[in-house]
Amino acid sequence: MNDSQELNEGVAHVLEELASDSYNEGFLEGAREMLLSEMGVHVSHYVNIEPTFVCSFSQARDALSQWRAYGDYAIEFDSEIMDIALFQCIYDEGGKRREIESMVSSALYGVAAECIDNEGAFGPESVQYLETLVRVASTIKNQSFNEEKEVRCLVDVLLPSDLLKFREKSGVLIPYVVEKIPFEAIKAIHIGPMRNQELAFTAMKAFVSSLRYRRVSELGNIDHKIDVVMSNIPYRAL
């Protein structure tokens, strides 16, 4: 992940729930001990051997904080056409608690049931429950960032892998992987608050029109329209 502190916060919430007194049934004790002992090992494995790569999207269509942080243009996608798994980030404490309680309860009872069926042995289903808890932890974010309304695509890559690519930033190599999104998933191009916004809007409309013309020439008549949308936030120059 691009911010290990976020994952650490999520893991801390999961471990706290696992260690709570909410699950006192005796047959859950073995499952609880297994999940508590393996959670840290599993996270370390994911960071070093099977890291999670993150692509972040926002459901905030026109938020000044997002424009300031990420630039003047934004692409809006249709999530139903993107064909990738998306996970909603959780910011509010109540939402975190409910999601983690639900997932921890499911994991404890699932692991305990498998252990009983296998005469005390943990199997592949227990590992899947453990992976689910790590996945939940990766969607937990600090409440201070709730304006982002972040949605994440999370991709695990077992190293070494030829899927891994690298780019340079500030003298450091940044690993990444490529996920393809269909062109048809693009719904709109949003233009943020900027100087000469109307000129940028006119130019983008022309660019989108030329794209459509080329695709119609190549593919024939297509039922796919890309809108161009201007931000309603006023631009203030100093």
C-alpha cells in the first residue's frame, strides 16, 4: 500500500476487536488465538512477499480539497463497466466498528467451524478468513480524510512477478502494476476551478469529439458518449 500507516491503523482495529470480550464461547478460543497470532505474520507476508497495490478513486464529484490536491482535470468512470473489484473506504468510527465486528465475528465462527470439521486443524478456509480481515483493514481510514470519499481497487501480487513495473519519483523507484479499464467505462471529463476554465472546457469538448470521431471511424456506430463537465467552484487567483 502507498501508506503503511493506514494499514497499521486498520490492523490495530481488527486486533482490538479480536481481543475483546465479545466472543466468550469456549469453542472460539482456538480460532481467536490463531487469528491473533497469524494476523501480524500475514500482514508482514503481504508487505514483503505479496504486497497490495492500490488505485484510489473518489466519489466526491466536485470537492475543492480534491482539486487542490490532485490537479485540474478528473476522469469519471462507470463502476459497473470498469470490471475491477472496488472497496469502499470507511472513515466514521461507527462504520468502522460495525464492519470490523461483522467481519471478525464471521472469521471467528468460520475458522472455529473448520477447526471442528478438521479435528483441530486449520485449513485453507481459515487462511481465506485471515485474508478477508487484512482486506477489511486496508479500507480503514482516519476520519480526518472523510471528504475524500475514497474507493479503492486493491491488487495483490505474489513476488517475484513480471507484472511488476517501476517508475521514478524524487530519486526513488516506485513499484506499480497495470490494471486495464475499458474505454467505454469513461463517463465524463471534469474540469476543475482554474484560470480560463471556459477555454479549457471548449478545448476538451473538441478533444472528446475528435476521439469519438476516430472511434466511430474504426468501430462503426457506437453508443458511448463522454460528457465534459465544469466545476461549479469559483476560481480565486491571488
